[in-house]
Amino acid sequence: MEETFSITYMKCGFCTARNHCGACGEEISRTLAEKPGILSANADMNAKTLQISYTTGRDALEDILDGMGVMAD
């Protein structure tokens, strides 16, 4: 399944401000892609979107995002 979410909050070790940079998007994309059940992930911080292709269940995906400090609708 593939979905695009709006990022409403993201905990980040790079930025102290709420407007995250490209490094934040690369980090979240790479880290998500390493998780079981995640086929690919692309965070676009300019558009504040997160596109994820996954095989895990929706609840498991939400748990992964929550554990990483990402809130997405």
C-alpha cells in the first residue's frame, strides 16, 4: 500500500526550529526505509508531506511513526 501523509510534527536531532530542513527529510526517509514492513519512504520537508509504501498494517505503521517522533495525518 502507498499513502501520502501531511507531517504535523517531527522530532529532529538536527533542527531546533519547527521549520525542518532537507537533512531532516533525508534522515526520516532513510530511517523509515530501514524499518520492517516499509518498502520506501520520502519526506518532503518543503511540502511537509511523507510518502510511504508499506506492507505492514496501518496500526503498525502508526506505531513506527509515533516511535520515531513523527505525527502525520
